[in-house]
Amino acid sequence: MRVHEFVCFGEKPGEGNPALVVEEGNGNPGWRRALARERGLTCVFVDAVPAQPSVPGAEPDADADVVLDYVYPHMRSPLCVHATLAAAQLLFERHGSSAPLTVTTAMHGQPLVLSRAGENVYVRLGRQEAPALELDTALPLRLLAAPDLVLASAPRVLSVGSPKLLLEVEDVETLHALQPDLALIHVWGRNAGVNGCYAWCRTGDGAVEGRNFNHLEPTLEDSATGVAAGALTLLLGQGLSVRQGRATGQACLIRTEPDGDAVLVGGLASRSTAGA
């Protein structure tokens, strides 16, 4: 087993959201969950699956398909964008090239195209079907536990990996004053098929700042939520610089670009100076 620690979405190299990339790890799901709990970090397991022969009965091709299996300390996940960037950086180091790479997710078999431009690595995420919900004006205020709040735009549910309820607030001060009802968000999201709320505000020059609410425990708030940044890009129809993590003490910067009917979501991914 080889374990590498990366930090992703940092504002500069060596900073950001940590993830462990594990090569040649035990394939047992219980073992993988135990490792993630022991390390207290998101883990992405890089599994090499021999490519199937193009001719029935022939030997498998020498090249292998890469499958990414995402495991949080508390659960297995179908997709984690910051862990994908960590795996991408390792794979580009291995290949010694910036040519795009295609990998597949373990849970849903979703193909992901990885690319690199300068210091940044990106994953291409396609628009996905999201629940068609009728959102009354009072629901977001109940979820955010802010009955007097006035949203800056209509709430929307969009998805590039998991559906997010996007809630625009007026400014940064309002954003960081939020103390949402996490239990209510959890119950509503489970019933509605939506993976939490992403509150955000505009900060000027194509930049936004956001906070993601989908954990029952406030201390587990995300420092960077790539799927939410991708959903925002679909909503606004433009490339964005998305800042997140001030509330967690781990400031992150996510960069996005529209790419046809998909979105490129990325940023810096570098090896952690703390080591694995």
C-alpha cells in the first residue's frame, strides 16, 4: 500500500482541503472505512482494473482502467471533487504528461475526464438531472433558521454530481452570520433527494463566496464543495472563482469554467508538507 497526502483548492500551493490518495490498498470496504476513520481524512482509493480484451478469449490488455473509490471517515461516497483533484495530480505525476486522462468512479461508474492547465488540475462534470421541486418562499428561510432573511434571488436545485439547493444571500456578512437548522436540512434533503444547501453571495468580478450545509455536526462543515461550485456555474452561465472555507479556518479557492454542456471544476492540488 502506498499512501500520499495532498491538499486541494488552496489559495496557494501547500494549502487547502486535505485528502489521502491510496494506491494498492486492500479492496475490502470495511478495511477502507477503517483507514479513513483512523486517519480522519477523506480517502480516494486508486484501483487499477485490467482493460478487457477487444477480442473474446484473448488475454486482457496490458493497460489498466483507473477506478476511484471515495471513502469519508463516516461513509462511502459516489464522488468527491477535491479527492478527485488529488488523484488527478498523482496520475499526472505518474504519466509525466498534461494530456487529459479518463477515470471511472467506483460506485456509479461515472466517467470523469481529468485535465491540467498550468498549476491547476480540473475534472469535467456533466449536468445531471436534479429533482424538480416546487420551493415555496418560506422553506429556505426555515432551513437556514433565518425567518427575516431576504434571499437575493430565487432558490434553485441543480446538479453536476449531487443535487444542491442554491440559496443566494445579499453579502458576505449575511453569509457568515448564518446558523442553519442542520437537522431540518438533513431530513428535508433526504426526503427531497437533495444533498444539502449551498448558501452563496456575489463578491464582484465574477467571484463568489459560499458555505455548504449538509452535515448534522457543525464542525464537519466543508471547506470546499466542488459539486456546488459546478452547480453555481450552471446557474450563472460563466466561469467563477469560488471562495469557501473561511468559516472552517481553511480558506479554499475553486475555479470553474463552462465546457459545452458540462463544467470544468478545479484548482490547485499539491502534496501536503505535513506528509501522509
